Amino acid sequence: VSAERGGYDHFMMKEIHEQPKAIRDTLTGRLDETAGQVKLPELKLSTQEINEIDRIHIVACGTSWHAGLVGKSMLEKMTRIPVEVDIASEYRYRDVLHTSNTLVIVISQSGETADTLAALRDCKKKGLRVLAITNVVGSSVAREADDVLITWAGPEIAVASTKAYTTQLIALCLLSIYFAQVKGLMSSDDAHDWVTQLANLPQLAEQVLDTAPQLEKFAADWVHAEDTFFIGRGLDFSVALEGSLKLKEISYIHAEAYAAGELKHGTLALITDGVPVIAIATQPHLYEKTLSNIKEVKARGAFVLGITWVGNQDLAHSVDEVIYLPQQCAELSPVLTVIPLQLLAYYAAVARGNDVDKPRNLAKSVTVE
Ligand code: G6P
């Protein structure tokens, strides 16, 4: 079994470390670095069909839903098409407003999640076009969707999803760029920039993995915590949700993710001496605002771990520990930011003696409703 785990103690750690490769594999064949273009030959959607899309609904569960939240931001920014993101078990039972040109994107690592599959089938019955982002070739979702984008993360064994999430973000980014190119909304300079940024990501992810010892130490100091808060704004809030889920799933520490600007409307009451707060501040246009939220929790005694990029050295004055990401990468920052959060959850779970790969009450793929 140790050989299957590639020398790591757990599949989760192996999969966290496989992310640079998983990202690279998901990009392979889809980037034309010379032309500065994204190619998605597997899509059957025609130029005309893409131009006609007037709404996008993203539907998923768990970590895949969190990827969808980031996808909304990428798609809206690049394609100017309004995007809604729903949890599949909510989407199925609500009175969804769609048009005949609504594109539904379902995201599912396994391609077998009951609620996601049921939502897909409902949409097909309504005559809506469905595009699936999945990690399993030949899964139910892959077979039943009209279009499929495979994330080439390779088999994910640990219940807590890691490399599937990062590759879902890559797939969503590729799709956003591709749609923007087809719609004539992306300048050739911007497209070149995106392609270069994507191509550099595996190597940056590799560098972020080097923060592991820092997170192991932080987790050890913090093993007896009862509650933890993850705060951020914009994309940092989306990734905070994923960090909080990871921690709950495997360490069983109660965690809550909050939009940093919303703290003052209630959650701040829970911040007392020593409460751990993970504060994510990677978005340049939100940095100052987030910093002032960090100072608010610090003033109430929180023990703060900050995550920012290496250019923001000043964050160190306002927090107890800082994890620096090697480079600022705008819309793609969640791909890097999530890595320390995965490591933190992992080390906290190990320190508490939990079964990291098979947490209590949870299943890798939920095929019942
Ligand atoms: C389960 C897993 C999660 C996963 C969710 C959705 O709850 O434990 O890790 O995010 O299902 O799975 P899917 O395969 O549809 O992405």
C-alpha cells in the first residue's frame, strides 16, 4: 500500500503533491503558446452556439461547487455572460429561470454524484445544453452531457478532494478564455498573457508545496482549536470556503468561511483571544480592505495566519504567521492559495490522529440522495 501511495503516508498527501503534474496534464494539448491561444477541440459547441449563450448555470456539489464559484468569476470577467452557481441538491428543486440559450455546466470529479447527475438529467429534459467538467472518462456525467471537458488529474483516492479541485479551476479558466476568444472579446495580448500564466502554473504550484513545513508547525500549535475562521474577499472568499471544508472534512475542527467585509455583521462576536483565523489576501484591488479586516480580528485577540503573495511583505506586521505565494496571478490565484489550505487541513488531521484518507461519515462519491 505504501508503494501505491508513492512513499507518502496517505493518498491525500500524494495527491496534494501531484498537483503540479495534474495541472500540466490538464493543460497539455490545450495551449498554443506560439499563437497565444487556447484550443478545446473536444467541444462540439459551434461558434454560433457559443455566441448565442446568454446565461450560464454552474451546478455541482462539495469541492466541485467551490470550483464553480471561482469559475463564475472567470467566466463573467472574460465572456461577459451572466453566471449563476448552484449546489446541485438546491438547483434540482428550485424554480430555475433559464432561457433556451442557457448553457449548464456541471462539475463533478467522479461524474457519479447523484444530485449532480439528476440535475443534469433534468436540464436535458428541458432541452438545455449541458457541458460537463469531470475527472472520469466514461462516467455517467461524461456519457450523458452534450460536451465534456476532462480534467486530467488522474485517479483521486482520498475522500477530501485536492488535485481534482485545482484541475477543475484550470478547465474553467481554459473554457473562459476559449469562449472569450470565440466571441472576439479577448485581445491577442491578453490571450498571450493568459497562456503564459497558465503554462507557468505547474512550476509555481511546485514552489508553493515548499510551504509544507511551515503549515505542519502551525497545525501543531493549533491542534486543540475548537473553531477556526477563514476570511477573504472576492476570489479569496471562494477559496476560503474550500479551505474551511477541507479542515472540517478531515480534522473535524469546526470551521467557517466568511467574506471578510461581512464579519462585522455577526461573526466578529465569535472572535476572542486565541481563536485561529486564516486570512487570505491575494487580490490586489481588495488588499487594503482585507488588511483592515485582519486588523479588526487581531485587535480582538485572534491568532492569525495570513496568506498573500511575496510582494506584500507588510502583512507580516498585522498577523502571527505568513505564507507567501511566489507570484501574484489574479484570477488564477485560487490554484495556488488552496495548496497551503490543503496542507493545513492535512497536518491538523494527522496531529489529531484521524483517518485522513477516510474521514468519518463521508464518502468519496455520493451516489445516493
Ligand atoms: C463527496 C466528496 C467531496 C466531493 C463531493 C462532490 O462529498 O467527499 O470531496 O467534492 O462529493 O463530488 P464530485 O465527484 O461530484 O465532484
